[in-house]
Amino acid sequence: MQNQNFTSCWLPDGRREKRSNKLIVTILSKAEVIRRVCHTYLSHLFEESHIGTELNSQDEIVIGTYEATAQACTNDMQVDGFELRQEQGKTYILSHSDQGLLYGTFYFIEQLQLGMNIEDMSLIQNPATTIRMLNHWDNMDGSIERGYAGRSIFFEDNKLSYDKDRIQQYADLLSSVGINKICINNVNVHQVESRLIEADMLIELQHLADIFRGNYITMFLSINFASPIEIGGLKTADPLDSTVEEWWRQQTKLIYQNIPDFGGFIVKADSEHRPGPFTYGRTHADGANMLAKALAPFNGTVFWRCFVYDCLQDWRDRTTDRARAAYDHFKKLDGLFDENVILQIKNGPMDFQVREPVSPLIGALEKTNYVMEFQVTQEYTGQQIDLFYLVPQWKEILDFDTHLKGKGTTVSEILSGNLHESLQTGITAVVNVGRDDNWTGHEFAQANLYGYGKLTWDPTFKTEKLLKDWVQITYPFVKDSATRLIEEMLNRSWMIYEKYTCPLGVGWMVKTGHHYGPDVNGYEYSPWGTYHFSDRNGLGVDRTKSGSNYIEQYSANVSELYANLNSCPDNLLLFFHHVPYTYPLHSGKTVIQHIYDSHFEGVEDVEHIIYEWTREKENLPDDLYSHINQKLNSQLTNATEWRDKINTYFYRMSGISDEHQRLIYG
């Protein structure tokens, strides 16, 4: 692996000092992946290792199912959970399944990287969620929509084109953090991608599915709802038309003939100009269920995205609110979806902003399966140029108390299946990898992929622990002072980015199309429904009863929290309220002074990080130092542009001077 031109991220690769003692491992499993993982990664951690399949008295590590090892089974162990057990001088890695053994083996390897003594490893782990998924937005021409780490690792020139070794390492990276499902292509399915479900493409896809299958990762495809027209030659894609239903049945049968364990479809319909059932006067339940019935004989699943809203909104119409859309469209359909349909709900009501509230649709569906969707790729959060450690943001969302069944009904409890036990729930996300040597463009963005997987496995993980672990296993060669700085940089990154971008939860204000850099009114008079309503008197969106009444979609406790100006958090004030520039925040500052102060502070924070980074140059490898230094200086340019454009805009709009008389361009 170390001879490849791509990094191994947080997996062992020989960059650390090896343990001097000999490791003896016996694998009582026929799963090839267990042997390969042990041979590949343990060799980087020990001077000498022996990996065999015959049990003997000297074995230090035994990997096998409870049945194969004749060990007593632990109560409440899930099929893909695992246990590390100390028994008569041996360390056992145990599970009911080979999949669980794989997760347990990777956990064992990680603990070795963290310096744990083998004899101290004893625990039981079950995943909190059954669905731990990643969505690629890769196009077959090799580009990636909202991708910031190079070209696709799957496609090039409108065909499958990939490095088998790289895909295998990618599968290892995902398994090491518990990911069990993957969709390989963009939800915006263009004409050539529509052909991925045709016979010639499926033959090629078999080989890719084989690699992921070897790591117990199920492969999915995004499909075009209009495929019966695009590639089937039909005149309609009406989900209630019998010829359309039959076409999908036959096409699905063909898929499973080539990929017997195919997971199913991801569908973006009636959204941002994508075709869907609305064209034919049908509901989203009609559309999803038609596909679900085609998949049902093969135990396949439809993931149906809830990102449905009016993207041709008249900005003059103050009664329409994009934030309401997902709830308004799908709450009324609760209970009408087939059992193998899973709705996919973005974590917030808008679109992966730096700060927005939790989507009220999470937990509101009582009879319909669903997953929450995060965005690991940094579309609105710095595009893997600016530093943004997303785990604290996700953790805040997962810990949010919805009060749907009283106090303590957190999002993580809901997604763990504890609110409605009969439902399938879990987490999915748009992934951030590409063909760059470091996988993620910004090397520190690897921490987001690692942290995402860990949180889908266990949402109770502490963000500080996740970060400390990632830094230690990824940079074992970095000296302590530099390690502490990396942790500090990542820990503060969300706060810093939020300071110099959109104030107080208002969102957007980005350049149109590519979404990097400031444009205060870029979307203000557009049809996309992403407004801040700034005028000479104030800014913000009234989502209370006097405005769009979006707050009614929450439980009474949450609605009251946000509706009341005295209790609404400052960092979401402008998401829920239109207020004067002189409105006093809980911090004691006025809105306008907060805008000025935060944007100056954000730039100063980036400057300080650059200063601290340069001081650690001697403690860092040249390539890592130069890479991060370049990224930080690009971030400073961006932060400065945000500061000057935002402050100037609101100075001109409000006519109120900065209390500290700093330079604002009038």
C-alpha cells in the first residue's frame, strides 16, 4: 500500500515506530477480508507478526465468531456488533458475523495505533444505527458535483475507470469507521448516467460491487425517474402506468442478475428541475412505491430524497418559505410509503448551511422509514479550501432535543430507532473524497470523513475524543506541540468560519452557482427561495406566526423556544426573526455591532492560526507544512473578502458606524 501515490489517511502505513514484541494472530474465519486486513495493516505496527488459522496455546489474538471460538455469546449482541474479550491469557475478537469481526479487527488496529496495551482491551460495541451510508455525487465524465478533492475515483470519459487498489483501500477506510452502504453516482442523474442500469454497464459494475461486497458494503445507484423515457423508449414515466411498472420490474430484475446483493436506488425527484411523479399528477408515495415494488422481490430499498421545494419561487411573494417545503410535502404522506422505502431528510430545512436549525421532519414521521442526511463535502462550509471541522456541527444536531415525546427526545435517540422502534432509521451523507493524493483536497478534511463514520456508529462519541484520536492515528510522526495546534485549529474552525461568513443564522450570501466566497445579494432576488430580506431598518426572515409560521412544524417546546425573542439563540436569530440593526443580542451587542465585530475577529483568528502554524514549521514534515500553509493563506484571502463585503454592505444599508472606528469601506 505504501507504494501507491495516495495516502492511507488514518490507517497504518509504516509512518510510526513499530512495537518490538511479536504478535501472534489466529483467524477462525474463512472471510478473506479479515486475513487481508490483518496482513496489510498489522505488519505496520509490529516488528514481527504471525497470522495463522490453527489455534494453539501460544495465540495472543484470536479472531472468530462465538460459534467458531466456542466462546459464550454476550447478551444483546447485534449481528454486526463485536466484542473484545480477555480470557485465559488470550484476547478474543468476537462477533456473530464476519462483518462484525471486520469492524472488531479494525477497532483493535485503531487501539494499537492509540497506544493501548492488548491485555487492556475489553469492551462490547453495537452500532447505534443500522443504516450508515455515503452518497457520491460523481458523474461519469469524471467530474464531481460539489467535489473539492479532484476527479472521480470511479468514472472517467463516460465509463467506469478506477484503480482497483485505491478502491480497495477506500473500502477499508469506510469499513474501519463502520460504513455499510454506498451510492457511487450523483443524485442529479444525467443522460449518460441513466444508462448505468443497462446490461453493458452492469457487467462493468459487477467488479466494483465485488470490491465493496468483500468489505460488507452494499452498493446503490442513483437513478433517473424518467429512465423509461430516457433509455426505455416509452412515452411516459407515470408511476401508475402499467407499462412503466413493467419496465422497472424487468430493469430491476436485470440489475440483480448481475449484482445479486445490489442495495437499491437513490432518487431525487421533482427537485431542482429533476423529473418526478408531479409531472403526472401523482404523489411522491406513488413514485417511490412503484420503484419499491420492483425492488421488493430482491430485498432492495428505495432511498427517496425529501429535498423537494419550489425552485422557481417569486421573490416578491413573502408568504412562500422554502424552509417549510420538506415537512409540508412529506408529513401528509406519512404511512403511505411501502416498507422498503426510506425517506432521506437533510439535517436542516434549507441546504447544509453553516448554521441552521434541525429539520422538523426528523421524528415527525411516525409510520415511514427515514434517514437524516449530512454533507461531508464542504459545499457551503469552505469547499475544502477553508478549514471547517464538521463534527461539532453534526454533534450539536444529533444532541438536539426535539421534545417530540417529552424532554430527552434527541435526534440521535430518534435515529437510533428508539422513538419508533418499528421504523428503519439511520444516517447518510454526501461524501468528500476525490482523486487527489490525500483523498479530500484539504488533508485535514479527512477528519470529517473519519468523524462522520464514527458518529453514525455511535452518536454519543465526544467530539474532543474523536478529534484527538484522529490526529494521533493520522499523524504519529508529528511532535506534541504541533499535534496540539492541529487539534486547536480544527476545534475552533466552525466558530471561525461562522464569524467571517453569514451572521446569526441568516445563511447563504454566497456567490451563485459554485457557492464559494461572498455575494450578499447573490440569491436575494432569485427564484431559489434563499432570502435575508435586508433593508434600511433591519434583516432576517420572519418565520413566526406573523411571517411564514415555519415554527409550527416543531413541537410546542421547540416552537416556543424559537418564536420568543427572549429565548431564541443568538446564532439562529436571523433565521427565525426580522429585527432592527440596533436589536440587542443576549451577548449585549447590537446586531450591527455583532456583524462588524465577528467579521473582524474571524479574519484576525485566521491570521493568528497562520502565525501559530509557521511557528511549528520545524516540528512538521515539509509536505504537510506547505500544504496546510497554502490552504490557510487561501482561507485568509477568502475571509478578508467576506469581512469587507459583509461589513461594507451592512454599513451602507444601516448607516450605523462601527463603535471601534475600524476600516469599513463606505
